[in-house]
Amino acid sequence: MRFDLSDDQRRLQDAVSDYLAHECPLPTTLAAHEDADADRALFKGLMGLGLGGVAIPEALGGMGLKMLDLAIIAEIVGRFAAPGRFFAHMAAIHAIVISGDETVQQTWLTRLASGEALATIALGEGNERWFADEWQLSGEATLTGSKLFVPNADEADIILVGLGGGRLGLVEAHAPGLSIRPANGIDAGRPIFQLDFDETPFTRLSGDGERVVDAALVLLTADAFGGATHCVEASIAYALEREQFGRKIGAFQALKHQLADMALEVEPAVGLFWYAAFMFDEESPDATAAIALAKAHITEIYTDISRRMIEAHGGIGYTWEFAAHVWLKRALFNRAYLGMPRRHRARYATLQRW
């Protein structure tokens, strides 16, 4: 039994990391927080690497890899806090794969994998109804109601919508009765929107809504682990470079302890999201519980570590140009999206029959 990534998986991570190191420097990351179109070329480049097809079965034109492979890519994207469309687009691709609808798969997967078309997911409803058994939006041939907190909905070609009964629907852009309104979000690198449906036609899919939520949660958790890892690495690098009172600040005991505590919180958490992705791939009956625990723990760690990164950088940590705030905003998004940690801990307890 393997307890680490394979050489091929490490090489896949390295390829994505090399691309983002070159194409997603801090000025690019910051630009996306002021101009929603600034990251369009970055997204096209990621799709050009073939990442859109990673988790698509070979029979449908993809690489036929697993959720774990996609999650370790999401980890690298999160490490760079790369702005934009990647998370929701990949979650939507996975939803189409899960749906088993051959017509929809043949119509959209090739275009989505190449980045020619963009997709997103619309799962959340009012009163924090994120989970498949909580969705209330429904209809026979048309939808009337709302979905909240939908990433990048303004430019999506298709939207995968969670429906009552834990089912899925597909709504195409510019469908009659579809209204898209910007919503206030903390992370401008992932703009969110409210969707209002008024007798909007849709295509009903047969996929398992809970499994779609779980797939999105794995990607979100991997993104959070990657971001938290960056926060630790950036803080250590700064401590070894910055001088105060004629000494590197990393020599001061208080900061040493803070950096050690940060590393000890983050590094062991890698197993949580690897295990969650593995359980998803195995379609284990315990997968949802493992994913809930990983999401609750890692997104909470990310929020704490991103704040401590800002503290470790002192005055420069609070400046716009240094961009530590980008990782804090992403951490807060990841913590809240698809349910706060307290909800996932309660979900885990319920699933374990506590």
C-alpha cells in the first residue's frame, strides 16, 4: 500500500507549479482583484496544459485519472492563490462526468476541457443550504427560484444547478428567465453572483448531487491546503531575509516559535485531503464523512495561518502590494463556501451516528 504520491503525480504537480510560477506572479494575482478579465489568459493556459481533461474518462476524451490527481493539482493552484475560474470550472466538469448523461457529455466535455467553454456550479441556497438533501429549487421543465454564491456565473456558458431531491440540472447561458446579479464577496479573485430563475428551461441530469458536492469540497480543501502551505513557506523565507537590530528576524525566539507552530499545524493536514480524495475515488460509504472532516479542519487552519503570515511579515504584511491579503481572502472564501467548519463537523458527527 502506498502512503505517498507517485513519481508521475509529483511531476504533474511540478509542471503546474512551474507554469504558475511564470504566469501568475504577484502583479497578475493583484490585477485580478481589480479587473475580472485579468486572469483570462491564465485560465486558458491551465486548460492548455490539459488540466481540464484530467478527471474525464478516456472513453470521453480525457486522461482518465482520478480525483486525487485533480486534487493535487488544485493544491498547487491554491498555493499560488491563482485567481479565477479553475475551481468552479473543474467542479462543474466533474458534475457532468458524474451525471452519466451521454448527450451532455458529448456536447460539452471536449469544449470544457480545452477551455473553449466555461462552466460553473450553482449549489447554495438561502439559510446555508449547501448540501444535496437541503436543496429546494425544483421544477419539471422550468425552474423558478434562486441560487446564491455562484462563482464566475457572469461568463459561464453552462451552469450545473443543484435541485430538490439531490438531483442536478443544466442551465445554458442566456436561457430565458435567467437573471445574474453580482454579489458582495470577500475574494475578488473568485467573484460570486446570485442567479434568479423565472420559468427558466433546463436539462435534467441523473447524477448524484451529494457526490457532486463532495467533489467540489475535495477541490476546495486541496486549494486550502496549498494556500496554507504557501503562507508557511512565505513566512519562513521572509524571516530568513528580513533584518532588525542587526540580525535576521528568524533568529528571534518568539518568531521561531510562531513559525514552528504554523508548520506543525499545516504539514500533517496533507493526509486529510489525500484520504478524502482517495475515499471519493473508491466510492466508499465513508467518503462523505472523511471529506466533511477534511473541509472543516483544513479551511479553518488556512484562515488561522494566513492571518499569522500577515503578522510574521510585520508592517509590509498589511500592504496591498505585498499581497498577503490575497491568501487571507482566499482562506475566508474557502472557509465559508459550501458550508462553514461548524456545519461540516456537525455533518461528520451525524454521519458517525454520534
